[in-house]
Amino acid sequence: MKRNNTHAPASLGELWTLSYPLIITMAAQVVMQFADRMFLAWHSHEALAACVPAGALALTFASMFMGLASYTSVFISQYYAKKKRASVTVSLWQGVLLAVVSSVVLAGLTPVGNALIRAFNHSPEVTSLEIKYFTILNLFAGLVVINNALSSFFSGRGQTKIPMYAALVGNTVNMVLGYVMIFGKLGFAQMGISGAGWSTVLGALSMTLIYVGLILGRRLRRDYRITQLAGFYKPVFSRLLRFGVPNGFGFLMDIMSFTLFTFMVGHIDIISLEASNVVMSMQPVVFMLVLGLGIGIQILVSKYQGLKRPDLSVCVVKNACKIGYGYAVSIGIIFFCFTPFFVGLFIPPSSINAAEIAAQTYPLMRLMSFFVVGDATYLIFGEALRGAGDTKFYMTVMLTCAWGLLIPGTWLIVYVWKLSVVWVWAWLTFYAWLTALLMLARFLQGKWKTIEITGA
């Protein structure tokens, strides 16, 4: 890609130059999420217990559309590598059209989400907070989907610093307003968990405005004929649906199963839910950052597949393993060795039931140390497959493993055998490694090398 022409094709330098802004983008997201949950933990234990499942449910509802809209970057990457600027712009508009429709659908699903929250029968005070938080996030979830489509115009062309700067601005807005609104500073009323929800919405809106302003700027509008090529274009729209729907549906299955997992843990007792939520708040430290690397893998694999160079796609993945495993293993060791420090960030010793919550959290953090390496494996090879267009396999794995293993197994552990939360997390760790090994096996099989995405 143009921005990476100082590096050899598929080199470690090219991957790193493309990926590090995406990694920073995801790191900013992790810091923002970490800060939000820490602020809510300081506000009340009930707010912390409510924010994770409610936030996970909002993400579940949006995930199908996010996966579909974000796949726009794969099309843009291939067309950009082939120097087809008009097709780049057409792809952008098809992603935006899908995202706008998604926004309306998501807002209409809000009553369904509230009904689901009530059905899980958490404690009344937690349920009330979950509904408040979910309602705000879901009504405006379309902003996140639109941002996925808009950012693809930059990331697909290798300009990954633009999404990084937009995310830094948006997440800063979120964190600052979150503190102000949750605790009632600077003249605001104390809003608690509602303040966390509104600050998230305003942070996403600031990112949308940045993307729109840049895309409609004079140079890009002229060079890519942004306004002239606006509208529906059936051939590209159809191919985006063909490959993007399995990608989005697979993402939905993954996120939905994880959300149900979170809600089922809440059935054990509120101490177990808080302990699990603390660990869930740590998991993005690896997942989101390796996901940033994964997006870089997806873009480069898409580029080289478009140029019919699967040998270079393999080189991209080999280099990604060096970065991804180096990070994941290091974080796993840190989590294992410094568990009390991380737990103490969320559960101060002076807080109510602190000792009991910490005792439940320690073994979960040590399981997390093994979970994160499996998660990294899943992301590295899974994103490579998705970049090559092997989205149907990804969808099949998520459907089979999430709904054939993770959910039934968790249901048995929680509702039938009534075992502790440690057993639940042990089962989740097994699931993470199983999906990782399946993605690895599929990549080594090599069927992805012959898939045509753009067909031109």
C-alpha cells in the first residue's frame, strides 16, 4: 500500500506500520472501557455488576451489523491494491448504506433487549441499572456501525492513523464526560450508570463527525469522486452481503454466546458475577489489542489475495505470530504473577465484601492467563481467514462451538450441576482454545488461497 512502500512486501515492518495505529486505537478503547468500569465500581458494586452484561447485550445486538459494515475494508483494500479508485468509493457507500439501515433496526430492537434482561432475573437493583444502560447504548448503537463503515475507507487504504486519531478523540471525550456525568461534576447532576451510557454515545458521535468531515473534505471528495459516486450499486452491494453476512453472523454468534455466558454467571450469585466481571474487564487488554493486529492482518491478507499472492499472505501471518504471541504470553505471565494488584484496582480492600470477591477472582485471573494465549491464536488465524474471504468457515465454527459447546456446557455447570464460577471459566478457556485450534487447522489446510472476493 502507498503508505507502506518503504517496506518489503509482507515484511514485519509493513505489518507493524499498518497495525500499530490500529493497536493504539484498540488500546484507547480498552483504557476507556477500563476507566468506565472503574468509575462505576467506585460509584457502586451494583453499577459494576450491571454494566458488563448490559454492555455485552448492546454489543451483541450491534455485532451482526458491525461485522458486516467492517468488512467494507476488505473490499476497499483489494480495490485499492488494484488501483480502482471508483470501486473504492462505491464500496464505501455500500457499507454506509448498510450501516444507516442497521441503525434503524437496532433502535427498534431496544424493547426486545429490555425483555431479555428481565428474563435473566438478576437482583432488582441490578436489573434496573442494566435496563438503563442498555437502553441508552442500543438506541444509539448505529453510530458505532456507521463508524465501522466510515473508518474502512481509511484503514482499507492503509491510512490507519486516521482511525487512531479519531478513536483517541472519541475515547477521551467518553472518559472525561463519563467521570463528569457519573459523579455529577462541573454542574451536572450525578447520573451514575446513565452518565456512563451517555458519555459513550457522545464519544461515538464525535468520531462520526471526524470521519464525515475528512471524507467530505475537498481533496478526498475530488480524488475519489465521493459525491458523484454516492448511491446504491447492486454488484458491489451483493458481494458485500455475500461475504459480509457470514462474517457478521459469525461475529454475532461469538458475541451472543459470550453475552449469554455473562448473564448465566449472574445466576450463580452477585459475588460470582462481580468476580467474573472484574476478569471480563481484564480480558480486553489482550483481546482488543490483538484485534488491532488482527485488523492489520485482515487488510494485508486481503491486499495480497487481491494481487493473487497467497505466499505473501502466509508471510504476513508468520510475522503476526511473532508480535501477537510475544504480547499475549507476556500479558498472561503478568496476569498470573500480579493477580492481587489487578484485582485491587476494581475491589478496594475497604469496600463491602472485598475479601470474598477477591477470593473468587484470584483463580479466574489465573485461568485468564491461559485464556488470552488461545484468544490470540484465534484472532491471528481467524482474521487471516476472514481477510481471504473464508467467512463461511468462520461462521460455521462460531455457530457450532458457541452453541454446541459453550452455551450448553455453561448451562449445565450453572443450572444443573450448580458448580462454582471457577468451573464456568475453565469451560470458557477450553472453548477459546478449541476455536483457536480450528482456525489454525483451517489456515494450514490452505483452501482460503483460492477464494475470490471482488471477482475482478
